[in-house]
Amino acid sequence: MRKFALSLAVLALVALPVFAGKYNRVISVGDKAPDISGIPAVENGVDKSLTLSDIKEDVVVVVFLANHCPVVGQYEDRVIDFTKDYKEKGVKVVGIAVSQQEGDKIPGIKSYMSEHKSNYLYGYDESQAIGKAYGATNTPQFFVLDKERKIRYTGAMDDNGREDKVTKTYLRDAVDAVLKGETVAVDETQPKGCGVSYKK
């Protein structure tokens, strides 16, 4: 009977979903950030190539986006404000889309950025490999990378889709801590937004 109970316990453990972090199946806070290399991107209307190793700022905020996602639209002004507020503090904001929808590819990104006057670097990964490597499941979903390009925070920007209802600014708090060389108090939260669809 004891062996039977033990077998059931083992089976139950096997059946549980395996997460690297609290909410992320692929990466954990403290891990080296997956590489980003040579994907097409746009910044201030100019075509660029996005490679993580080329970024010189001490802190990089990677955010997975999708132009068609209404939640991304809700957060756009907040991302723009964040980018502006932290630009002179050595923080680089990098948006990445992995969606297969036409409006989320480079021509759509250009239109989106022009319409919203977006001020961050925004790239497109057709292979979806970057999204998979980061364990991105939602848009928008944020990752804070320190000077050594280790992940120090992952999850939501804040605690409410309505900006006037926000009480917890997870992303700003995390970046402020990293800039000060301090421990991030809340280093992982549940990402919220539109689900990311991956090719099989």
C-alpha cells in the first residue's frame, strides 16, 4: 500500500507543469538573458538591426509586443513615458514582436510607431525563437536585464490595465533597484495581456 501511495505521489509530481521561475516555464530571475541577434528593427523611423550585444546601456528592458493587441495599446503611452524618463539614466527599451499577423511585422511596426510616436527600439522576430527563449506568453511582457545581461525582473509593467488605477509600478521599481545596485524586491509577477501564439 505504501509503495502504491508513493507511486501516486511520483505520478502527481510528474503531472505538474514545470516552471523555471514562478510564472515562467523557460527562464528564471538570475539567468543569463537569451541572445538577441540581427533581427530587423525600427527606431525613430529609421531601419536598424537589433542585436543585444550592441546595446551599450547598463540596463535593458525587453518587452514583447503585438500591435494588434488591445492591452499593448493600453500600455503604449506608459511604455513611451518610461522610455523618455529613463533614457538619460542608462536604460534602453527594446520592443520585440513575434506575432505572425501581418500588422505585427516590420511594415506594421513602422505604421504603429509613426501613429503613436513611439520612442523605443522595436524589432520583429519572424522565427519566434526569441520569444520562445524568453518564455514569453503574453503581450506586453517585460524583462529587465542588468549590466551583465542577467534577468533581474520579469512580468507585468504594473498592476492595472487602467493607468489611473495603478497602485504598484513593478517595472519602474525593478529598474530603479538595478540602477542603484540593490536587490529587486518584487522580481517576478504574472504577465497580463494577449496570449502569444507560436507556430508548431
